[in-house]
Amino acid sequence: MGNVDRALVRDVGAVALASGVVGVSFGALAVAAGLSVWMALFMSVVVFAGGAQFVAVGMVAAGATPVAAVFAGLLLNARHLPFGMAVADVLGKRWPTRLLGAHLMVDESVAFALAQREPGRKRAAYWLCGGMLFVAWNLGVVVGGWAGRTVGNPELLGLDAAFPASMLALLLPSLLPPKEADASEGVRLKATKGRRVALVGALIALAATPLLPAGVPVLLSILAVGVALR
């Protein structure tokens, strides 16, 4: 635990709290769609992919077949392929550890790991973030499931906005201009490319949101990475 400092715990805790809030939203929506609290919890423990879970529940509630819902979830989580390659060294070499690490692989755990420079801190950030989000998400699902029995339309609470807001808060510092002390040519170029990629990715996602199912616009926004390669 020597690689875990208070700042890392604070940042991960804030994201985990946001994850729990969104978990409340999912639990309430799942119950409203006809799932029991325990079915929603089982799905969250086994799948642990918020976007895919929202899509699957929404599709089944709309009359889609379970096969179609599973396919949509796999498509949405296709981004885990490059994620896995990016954090392969973080997960270790033992298969039990790699399997558990793969299950805890979410956008936030990958982002926190890649933000660290030292290998030890990468591993600490990944496991801390993945573990805290797993606990917070599933606790939120249980709370939301029980609360969903009394809330007519859980979407009116706007809980789903907490997660994007927390991600924006994490991303914002990397998009700001570098400090004068760090304003070397390489740092400025990297910051400029980062802002360009973020802007293009956001525009792609916003343009595709009214036309495509939930989660797919996020996948399309990966095309913005091509801007950084030019």
C-alpha cells in the first residue's frame, strides 16, 4: 500500500461515490423494467459494466430478445480490447489475478492506472479504483432497487448525470494549458493534441447521440484518436 497516497484515495473515492449514485439509478430503472432487486444485483456483480447494463435492461424492457441485448452489450464493451492491451502489464502474469483484473476493468480504473508514471503506482491505482467502484456500484444498485419500488419514474431524479460529471472533472485538468514551469515544446504539443482529441470526440458523440443507441456514440468518439496520430 506504499504506492497509495491520500490524494489518490480521495480522487478514487470521489469517482466511486459518483459510480454508486449511478448504480442507484440503474437499480431503480431495472426494477421499473420488471427485474427483481436480486436479479439486478446479480447482473451487476457478474457483468459490472454500467453502460452495457443500462442498454440491456432498456432493450429487454422495450421487447428485444436477450440475445440482442447481449450482442449490444458486447458491442458497447468492445473498447475493453484496447483497454486490456493498455493495462496488460498492470494485471500481472498469474491467470487468477488477470481474470479478476479483467473483471474490474472499467473506464475509470484504466484511466487512473494510465495516469500514473511508476509501475507500482499504476497497479495500486488500478486495483484501488476497480475495487472501490465494484463495491460502490453494487451497493448503489441494491439501494436503487429498493428505492425503485417507491419512485414512479427514476429518470426524473437525474442521477445518471453524476457519472459523466465526475469523468469531466477528472479529464478537465489534462485539457487546461500547461503551467509556465512545464511549458516545454513537447508538453505544449501534447496538451494541444489532447484538447483537439477531446473536442473532436465530444462533437462525434454529440452528433451521434440522437441517431444511435446509448453507448454506441462513445465508441464512435474513439475515432477522434486519429486526430492525435496526424
